[in-house]
Amino acid sequence: MPIRDYIAEFLRTHGDLELDTIPAGATLNDLELDSLTVLSLIVLVEKEYGLEVPEREVVAARTFADLMGLVGVTPAH
């Protein structure tokens, strides 16, 4: 499964969000994604795809686009 689809499924399941409708400039707060959910997503992506994302970069991500950029996914908007 492509990483984009994996993230889309996670967001549907854990945040009732549709990946393709999220504006790139939306903040994580706008999307009501708390830090535990964000870290869970990153850890699962790291395990599934063999990526390493520095925790400090995850914590520093302020927008949805920032977060997706860390795992190499470009938001639709």
C-alpha cells in the first residue's frame, strides 16, 4: 500500500478526516490532531515503511503540510 493511502486510512480511522480534503496550511490544532495521535501516526509509518523521522522534527511540525513533508507525502491542496 502506498504511504499516502496508509496515512489516509489512519486519518479516516483516528480522526474522521479525509486526506484529500485537508488544506495544506491547516494546522494540527485546526484538524484536532493531538500530539499523541500525531506521534502514533509517525511511529506506525516509520515501522511500516522503514523510515526514520526525528522526533524533534515531528514536534516542530505546525501544519499538516509540515507533517506530511516529513514522510515524503505532498498534500492534495
